[in-house]
Amino acid sequence: MSRLFLGLDSSTQSLSGIVIDFDARKVVYDKSLNFDQTLPHYKTQNGTLRDKNPLVVHSPPLMWVEALDTLFAQMKQDGVRLDQIHAIAGSGQQHGSVYLNSQAGAALANLNPAKSLKDNLSAIFARPTSPIWMDSSTAAECAEIREQLGGIKAAAQATGSDTFERFTGPQIRKFFKQEPEKFAKTSSIALVSSFMASIIAGKIAPIDHGDGAGMNLMDIKKKIWHADAMAATADVLVTKLPPLAESWKVVGPVSAYFVKKYGLNKDALALVWSGDNPCSLVGLGLMEEGMIAISLGTSYTYFGYMKHCQTDAKGEGHVFGAPTGDYMTLICFKNGSLARERLRDQYGIDWDKFNHLIASTKPNADGGIFLPWYDAEIVPRVNKPGIHRFDLDANDAAANCRAFVEGQMMSMRLHSEWMRVKPKKILATGGGSVNVPILQIMADVMNCSVYRIEVSKSAALGAALRAAHGWLAYEGKAPSWDKIVRGFTDPIPGSEIQPSIKAAKVYDKLIEKYAKCEKQALQ
Ligand code: XUL
């Protein structure tokens, strides 16, 4: 019998499921349900509910519940051998929170297969909507918690990150301050990840160390709830938070609901879920220090594995738990591909021309520096958007396009220095990674080889691999992570881009000028 494992990913816009045949080392099923299209009655836009206040972004948790039933029904209809699935793990968009009332525990334990999940669970919410990671309405609460914890550096040392608007603690504090009655009726607060795990297991699931680190509530070193952070966030919080657990913790056997309704094996294990970034770390095979992924999406993210916890004194980057039990780091740069598009449009060119222009200019062609803050920037913190040119003629499209990409890469290099881990291998992902001239600049600035990898589903794949790891650990077959990911996470053959020694030398010098320009612009 094949050993199949299911990885689910409850992301902002969709619920995905990936089934892997662990012995054959391949993905045997891969499906995504888009929330807006599959469940239009929740009236979401890109999975979210928009508010009059643009800073407020919530989603309906009942939509995630219904999506789970829909996906299982789809898997059954598609002939997935659900009886051969040995374990299920999952990935959730990070930071989002679900507020459960006192009925939740019993409702989860007694899921009736004659009814839908939605009908079983519609009465368990103390708050009908969930603030998600795109919500940035908690600046006041961030300031309050930060102050209680002793400032940026202290907050980062305590919880792995400075306080951030989207992080769960500041969101909980806002709810506690603004809706005290509903807060009082909340018996249990879940993350998106632990909420979904609770349904699969039929009981309130723990929060894993990976996702727990995205809350500003977990002691990042001891991996227990941080007493001062809880006190700074809300009253009696300790009674409302589930326990924390390692990422391979078995919550229990899967709920009988899924056995009776969809034919899951009654012995299949339900594992804790983690955040999408920790799951992607596994789904990309980043299991060693110096292995970095750079995702070139709307925004850019830079993330990698970290052996020993090292926090950012400036509070720009995050430290989360890794599914291996170690750590991972993540930095978000807001001005990514969208900013690049804005520059391209200013010169009225297309992407081919843009790439041609940068490929036909030399590294740091005219000594120019471009700071690309079309939007307010997260890293470095820039509240007032604006682009800045140094020694650059705005009319020179080629020099500007090159300096723009160089600026983005130098910013990543500079602002990841606190990790004290020199990149050894970079995996480039996301829409922007199809542009080879951009990847060449990345390789040259970082002085490191860059590979492309297809990762549209890295979080769901990572969850499936975590399911395999959790099941093997439970069976006492102490698995090495290397062996687990082997064959599933290979870069695209022939995609390697080597740094040029000459160009790398140019950038080693230029980074100093870049840092000075940034400092000047920030003043
Ligand atoms: C990470 C973050 C996002 C969400 C997206 O801090 O906010 O990557 O996890 O799902």
C-alpha cells in the first residue's frame, strides 16, 4: 500500500490540497478552490471582506469551514484514495485570528456527518469575522504593547519580532479594547492554522511554534506564552490561548466526521498546522543555514532557515519557528514587482525592453543609486512614499532600470545582515523570477548562485511533507528532514545563474554608498 500524505493550505484567496505518494516521491493530487468563485455567497474579494476603513481587512471563518467540506467532497469525487492517507497536516495564512465561544469544544467533538461542517459549526464564533494579515488598523495597539515590552529591540528579543499591525497580539488587543463584551464571550482564540487543525482533529488544536511566533505573544527562545506580552495585550489572555506545540505534534486521530463522510482511514493522524511561511520553508527544501528563498511577487520576501535564534535589533525582520524545531527568518519588502511595473510604465516600455535595457548596461553603470519607495515601505520603515535618485539622470531609462533592480537587491542584502548568515544558495520564486537579467543582478549583488524553483504550491507541499515527517516521528522512525524533502524540492534543471566575480566586487563597494544614500533619504 502506498503511503499517502495530505497537505492542506488555507491561504488568503483559496484552500489547496496536495497529496503526495511518499514512497514514489511524487505529488499525486493537487487542487485549489478559490474562495470568491467557489463560495460566492460570502461576498469576498480575493478572499477578504472590505471595510469602510481601508486599513481593516477581515475574512469570514465560516467560509474556510465550508471550503474544507467542499475540498474533501471534491477529492472523493476525483477518486483520491482517502483511505490510504496516513496523516494530514496543514498550512494557514499567518497572523489571522479566530474567536471561538464556549460551544466550540463540544461542537468540534460531535461533528455530525449527516450535516455539513458549516451547519455543525455555524454557532461557535464569538466574533463572526477574523482579522487577517492584510489588516493594518492596529498602529495604536502596536505602540502600546511595544512600550510595555520596553521598545523595538526588547519586543523583538522577547517575541521574535517588533510589534506589527498584522500580528495577532495587537489585533487581539484592539478587539479587547473595542468590543469588550464579545471578548469576554471568547473562550478560545485560534490562528487560522490551529482553527483548521481543530476541525480535522475534532478538538481545539494547539498552536505550533512556527505560527505562534507570528503573534507577538510567544517567548521566541523558550517557546512558551510570554507572560509580559500577554499582560500587555489583554486581560485573562492565558485562559483563552490554546497550548503551544512542536510542529510535528499529533493532535489525535482524524475526526470521525471525515471517516464516515469521505472514507478517510480511521487511523489517519491529524497533525498540528503551521503558518504558510514555515510550511514553505519545508516545501522549498530550505533545511540548512545559508539556503535562502527570495520571492519576487507583488511584494518581495526574503526568507531562510536559521539554526540559533538571532533577532533583529532594528525590528525590521521576523523570526518564526521552523517546522524542524529550529528557526526561520523572514523579511517583507513592500516595493517589489508592483513598484518595478510603475517604473516600467514611466518609461512607456514593456518587460522585454526593460530586461533588454538592464542586460545591456554594466553593473552600477553610472554610479547611480535608486531608492524605489513608490509605496510606503516596510523595510526600511518609510511612512512617506517617494522615489529617490542619487547620481542618476531621470531621462536615462537604461541606467534607471538597472539602478532600480540593483537598489532592490542591495536593500535585501543590507537589511538581512542582522541574520549573520551569508547566503550559500538562493532559490528565486514568484512571478518576477522568470526575468533572467533580474536574477543575474540578484546573483551578483548577493555574490551567490541563484536557482529558479516552481513553487506555486510550496506551502501545501510543505504541509504534506510535514504530515509525512509527523507520521514517521510518531511511528518512532526518527526521520531526517533531508531524506523527507529529497526529490520533492528540486530547482528547475538548468536554471542556475552564477555570480560574476567582477560584478560582485563592484557591489561589495557599492553597498556602502547605497547604505549612505538610504540613511540620507530616511532623514
Ligand atoms: C508573513 C505574512 C504573509 C502571510 C501570507 O508575515 O504576513 O506572508 O503569511 O499568507
